[in-house]
Amino acid sequence: MAPAPDAERDAILAALTPVVHGIAATFGPVCEVVLHDYRNPENSVVAVAGSVTGRTVGGAMSEIGMEVLARGDEAADQLNYLTRARNGTVVKSSTMVLRDSAGAVFGALCVNVDVSAVTKVRDLLGALAGTGPAPAELPVTTFGNDIDSVVDALVDAHRTRQRGSWPELDREERLELFGGLDARGVFAVRGAVEQVAARLGISRASAYHYLARARAARDPSPDTSPGGHS
């Protein structure tokens, strides 16, 4: 008989917990390793070693985790990408999705390396040598133990890319805002619709309306109710 899905997933997480500490110990204080269980997005961190982003056990997933959650079983590993934490730390990361024997994504093993010092040396050597343009601005990522702070950061980031406050946005811009948040996995989090509505200063009903319309515009065939994902 095949193992129950939750029992199998629990066993995989338990087996990876010593790996988390082994990787962090190997690379030293510039390395942080985080093990996520996406069955509980608001408290997805089940093991952590190192302190690059300040994660703790019981903490929430990051924006990157939300994107993995939004892609579901279609999610793929993301390796060797650079982001900048809100405190200015340049972080090189790899996110490796965890699947059960049926191929369902249920978590991730994330490795974060603080490369700020290396980046400063590279920039200094480049300036001294007079070679190459300045590197492109890195995307800022919110690594928070509180899921509300991650959702708020994503809402604020989308708003700053648009022309003004909610009343100043036309219908297409409002749909774009909700579609963008949905694509980033925001609405997979419990209570996110209400939180986004409060952040934008609109009613809960309006938020559900724009989310449903954004999903319908993106793909009219699947379930477009606020709780439904294809």
C-alpha cells in the first residue's frame, strides 16, 4: 500500500532537516538554509540554519515561495538567482521544490548566501579597472517571518509601478494590479483578499470582484472564483 500523502511528506521533511544544518555548517556564517512546508504557507518554515535573512522556525514563506505556490505542480527549481533583501544585503539563492511520489509540490529547500562583501569587491575592482557598466538593479525581496509583511510588500510594489492611488487607477490598471498579485501567489494565503482590500482602502466585495475579473480575463475556462486555481 502506498504511504498516505501527508505521512510521506512528513518523512521527506524529517529526512531533509539534518541536510539543512549540514549545508549551513559547510559554508559557514554567510550561508542560510531554510526548509519550507507549503501546506502551511503562513508558518511554512520547519527548519532553518544560519541567519542571512533572519528566518526562524514557524516563519512565513517569502515572495519567492508564494510564486512557487502559485505555480503548483508546474513549479520548477530556481537556481543561482540574485536578489536584494530590504536591509540591503545582496543574496544569492537557490530554491529547490520538494515533491512527493505522485509529483505534487508540497515544499522547498532554499539556500541563501550573503554575497554583499563579494559584490562590493567586484564593484571596487571594476571601478579601478574602468571596465563594464554598473550591474543592473537587483529586485528587492521581502524575507519576513510574518506573512502579512510579505503580502503588504507585494501590494506596495505593485502600486509603485502604477500611476497613483486606487481611485486614480482605471479599470484595466485595477485588473492588472489584481492579476499581478494573483500571479505572485498572494491570494493562496488565507485572509489575503481581506488584507489587500484593507491595504488599498476598498471593500472586501470589491476586492473579490476585481480578483474574479482578473482571473476571467487571464483564462476564462478554469474556475474563476476567488478560491479556485487551475
